[in-house]
Amino acid sequence: MSLPFAMFLVASNVSAAQEFKVKDGDTITVKISSRELTRVTVDGEGRLDKVWGSAGILEIQPDKDKGEIFVRPSRSAPAAFSFFVRDDMGATYTVVAQQHDIPSETIVLKPAASRKSVGRGSEYRSAPYVDRVKRLFKGMALGESIDGYSYDDSEQEVPLWAETSIVLRRIYTGQDLLGEIYTIENISEKEMHFHEREFMDFGTRVQAVALERLSLGKGESTFLYVVRKPVGGE
């Protein structure tokens, strides 16, 4: 009878992984071991693409094959400190680490953005930059899944001109590019004329734009495609 009881005690002392549902820009607070390695990974097929930390605070050991990292605070690190990680969909998270005298921990990030189509970073970056922009435009225009990107639908209105109704319809998120599809409707009484140059200042980090139609009569609509650098993108 003593053996099963001992086995139960051992099992009850095994700590579960720390799991966090995250979206781009989120800050999470985690517990890490002050003396042993802590594993940071992304749920499912996700991978970590980059990590930033203050010099001399954190020892970082990347596992490039699995797309995860192992971290350990230095002896001079404060009891609580922060660092940044970015996943392979381009989302960046702030990790506030609190040191504890505990064994190794596993931290699992569970991105809220759906992973409908994700490619590997080396394959994605092998294509020239302009070709990647063109491929993103083509996929958005056809409404297709695009290797290296996840996408999420939206219904966000963008107040820009009184004569138009502009609505963000879909967002494609990749490693170093962000694609957005908008509808533009002419709600004025007159015909309207547009040019892509008008939308190069449509928000920040705009890299390229394309319009399906350059003229709209009363009540007519068209699609606007915008490619940006994501926040924190290089």
C-alpha cells in the first residue's frame, strides 16, 4: 500500500506549465527559476523568431530547430525584470519575469491570432522583398491563404473623409509584413477620384498600397490594399 501512495506524492509535486493566451503587444508576468533554465515556447506549430533582453541580465539559449528558447537570469539580475519575444507571425510580447527559488519551468504562449497559414522563416525570407510584397498583394486580392501569414477578419470603420465609408475587412500577419484589406464606399453625391499616393500616409509604416478602382460614382465601392511593416518590424 505504501508504494502507490508514494507514487501519488511524486505526481502531485510535478508543476504544470505556465500557459498564457496572448495577442500582439500583450504583457505577461511569469515565474522563472533563479538558478535553472526556464523554457519559453509557442503553442502548437508556433515558433519564437526573436528575443530581446537587457545586456548582462539574462542568459539566452535558443533552440533554432524547435523555435523555442531557454533562459536563466544572471547573478546580477534584479528580482523582477522584463524582456521581449516575437513569434513567427510577427506578434511581439513583453515578458515580466519574477525570480523564484524553484526548479525549471515551462512557459507556453498561446497566440490569439488564428494560425491559418504559416510558413517557416528561412523559406519566407528567401524571396526578395519586392516579390514578397507582390505575393502578399496577390493573395489579398484573391482572398487566399498565403504561406507565411495568418489572417483575421475585421469590421473596423476608419474615419478619414466625410465623403467615404472606409472599413478594415481583413488583416494578414507575417514575419516582417502586415497586409490589410479595406473597402472604400463613395457616400457623397458626386463622383470621386483617387490615387494610390493619397494612401501612402494612411497610418504608419506604410510600404505599398494598391486600389482596385480609381474612380467611384455615388454608392459605388472598391478595395484598398495596404502593406505595412508591423510594430517592431525590422
